[in-house]
Amino acid sequence: MGTTSTPETPDPGEFRSTLRKGPLEKGALRKALLENRARRTTEQRRALDESLRVHVDAWLREALAGIEHPVIAAYVPAGDEPGATDRTGFLRSITAAAPGARLLLPVCPPGPPQPLRWGFYRGELVRGRFGLSEPVPATESLPPSSLSLADAALLPALAANPETGLRIGRGAGYYDRSLPLFDGRSAVVIFSDEIRDDIPGDAHDIPADAVISDAGFLRA
């Protein structure tokens, strides 16, 4: 595992991880992680998000070095997810990391959980399934195989282990079904108190190459 040197960032202080380290069943772990996120105030999340954007930029510049006009797969942050206090700024900072970059965002398909569909971000978002913000309506989206166009991917999660690259999401399995279609470099985006050493793994899990947080990024 490697680390980056990082500029000064706000100390999460009272909300630095209060979660118990050690094996937890996935459902219990998700519940604890979601409760931990809900305890933060908007002001605390805003400060963390400002630092997070700096480190997302740093990782993308490293991951995309030498690639002209790259395609970056990412996500639109919602609720209390990392980046959500200024989602437009979050998306803008991603494309600013590489000249000529195009941003590929997920579109949740109808029906049971399946590989995500995709659309290129052109500065506007529409309301999609589950109330999520998406780049295009589902009827105009690109097929799941379009993820293979991406040179790098930023993955949402509730927590991750930078030693193994494993992440835990919300449990529907959309990304588990999508990532086999991707072969570029990937990084999980979380808050620094969501870095854990007890993320359970399954046979189908595809590890990420790095974990990015408000404190910097760690290579898996």
C-alpha cells in the first residue's frame, strides 16, 4: 500500500470513526455506517467535501497521466454522500482534472438490480429512478457495456479497506454487476472515518485500485 502526502485538511474531530473495528455482518455494518453519516452536520460535511475534491483531483491526475481526452466514470452524490454539499462543484472538479475529459454517469435501469446504464454529462441532470439525479433519461441512456469506454472510475461506497481495495455499498449490487465490464483504474470515494479494516469480501468482488477521502488517497 502506498500513501500520498496531503495538504492540511479539517480534522473530523468528534465524528472521526466511532464505529467498532472488527467483523460485523454486512447488514449491521451498513446500518452503523449510515447512522454515522447521519450524525454529521451540513457544515461538517461541507468542510470535508472541500478537502475531498482536492484529493479526487490529485488521484485523477495521477491515474490519467499521459491519456488524452480521457473518459471518467463517476457518480452524482446525493443526500449525505461524499461530495453532496456541492454536487455541481464535485462533478466540475472531476472534469477539470484532465483537459478534454468527458464524464460518464450512471443511469439506474428499470426492473430488478442489473448492470447500470450510462450517459455523458453535459451540464444538466434529470430526475431518475429512486429520485436519483442522472445525466439523461433512461430511454436515452447508453448500454452497460459503455462503462468499458472509461479510463478511470470513481466508485461510491459506505466504507472501504485500502489494504484490500474492497468496498461495501448499499447492498443492491448495481456496481457489483457493472464492474466486470470495466478494466481501467478505479478509486472508492468515502469519508476518512469510513476507512476500515473489516470489510467483508465475496468471490465476485472486484477490488478498487485506491481509496480517496477528505484526508488524501491510499493505493490498494
